[in-house]
Amino acid sequence: MTLLERAGLAFLHRLDPEDAHGLALRALRNGLAPLPGTVTSDRLRTTVAGLDLTNPVGLAAGFDKNAEALHPLARAGFGFVEVGAATPFPQPGNPKPRLFRLTEDAAAINRFGFNNDGMIAIGDRLAHRPKTMVLGLNLGANKTSADRARDFAQVLEHCGPHLDFATVNVSSPNTEKLRDLQGKDALAALLAGVMEARDALPRPIPVFLKIAPDLDAAGLEDVAEVALTSGVAGVIATNTTLSRDGLSSRQKGEAGGLSGQPLFERSTRVLARLSQLTDAKLPLIGVGGVASAEQAYEKIRAGASAVQLYTALVYGGLGLVPRIVHGLDALLARDGFETVAQAVGSGRDRWL
């Protein structure tokens, strides 16, 4: 990390976390962040659910909720970028404060509650996206909606023509009863509506399902069965957790979803088990606690075809992205893998 990056992060960490996030986005839009451009190699290039990625390290949803920084993010070194979550109608989300740094744990807790500008405003920005990036949108539901399952399809119908992929997010812990949609019958019905909307797009795109790390064994088996039969292109494992095991930060008791380092082992075990349950027939994207090349590699060896990160940027800045990508390339070379795809699942058994 450069001296300038350290100084910038130190300044941001003196601010309220949500204010700091907003300032970081403005700095990114105004060209004040390091942007390395495309970071790739023959080893790093890969294809996931038909998406050609320059590298397998992506940006998770939540960093750019409203698709306001698409052009600089296209030059930030990610292999793919996911924005959102977007809901049909704008909503303010939960009352502030709703984002908390757990510095001692290299973690964060948020209870945003799908605060966003709504699909009309976000769709307008997506229409002017850079074509050089692989871009996805996280689909959400309004808190007051009478038919939340329909909300997901509605956002896809409106924004889908401007996307390369979409993600059905039924795993946020911050919208009351949203995780109930992960139940087998409810999930199958919801995905049927989403896939119908996807098939009606001018250019059908892959749809991913994002799941919680807190599912029990039976719940994970149900999700695997539905994922295999619903037509989704893959699963993103995982969202944030409600668990608070092993935390030391004073804000560990705040309500909301926990992300960052404490999530790494839990989410990686879910990922490996899901890879086993699906017999590696669906590509998986590993999320949760990725802050180094070694952790990205571990997710891939556990069964992920690609990974995403977000909370690590709070502590490592955007300069972390090329460091992870280059480090991953070196690890693949060290172990004799000619491509990322060859490494997928090669170390899964240690997580089962």
C-alpha cells in the first residue's frame, strides 16, 4: 500500500463509516483513486456461466448501490462488477447509524435495509454503462411490497437489457422476513418468475442466486436442489451473517449483517458443501472475508469459479484489487495450474 493510500484510509476511518463510504465513492468518480486498468493473464482469464472474465476477482454488491461509479470501476482491476441492490421503488432504508466498522476484527456490520434510488434511476445509469466491463445487478424487494417475489422480476424486466448478469438476493438479513424466501417452495416460485422475466429479455442473461451463510444442513440441501432445477446459472455464497462468534470489537452487538474476516471460514464451508451438493454442476462465486490472494485462492480451491470482495476495501483500499489478482496468478503458477478453472474445487475436501 502506498503512503498516499494509507493517509487516505486513515482520514476516512476518522469519519462516520457511511459518510466515509459516500466520500470514497465521490473520490472514485472524481479520479482521485488509483485505477490500474485491466489486470489479467492467460492463467487468470476464465469463463463463468458464459461470462468471459479477465480475472476471477469481482466487486460484490453494496459498494456502488446506485450504479454511480461505473466508469471508474471498469478501470479498477476487477474481472467483474456487481452493483445494487435495486428495488422497484426508491427507499431510504433503515434509520442511521446503520454501518459500523469493527476494526479489531477487520469486519463490518451493516443494517442498511436496501436503501437505493430505485430501478428507474439506476436503470438510467446502467443504460450509459461502459461496455468494457462485465456488469451485474443485485435484485432486491421493497420493504413495504405486497408481493416481494414479483419485485425481483420487475427490476430484472426494467434493468435487464443493460446487464451482463443479475443476482437474486433473498439472503439479506436487514429486510424483515426476506430470508423466508429461501424456503424450498417459496424460492422455487420466486425463481420461476425471475426466469420468466429473464427469458423475455432481448438478450437473456445469466441469473445467480445469493444465499445466506446461516442456513442449516437441510436448508442448504433445499437451496441446492432448487438451484439445480430452476435454471439459475450459479450461486453466490454467501451474504453476511447474523453470527457474532469470536468478535472482540466493542460494536459487535450491533444488529445487522456481519461481513469481513470473521465470515471467511463460515462462508467457505458453506461454499464447499454447496459444491459437493451440486456435484460441481453449477458455477459458484465465493464471497465472505476475502482480503488476500491466499484467501481468494482458498475459495477457488473450495469450489468457487470466481470470488467477490467488498469489506476488505474498507481496510485495504482499491489498491488491494491488483495486489490480490497478481498474487492469485502467482499462486496458480506455483501450484502448476495453467488456468483458474483447473484449480476450482482442488482443495474442497479440507472444508467438508
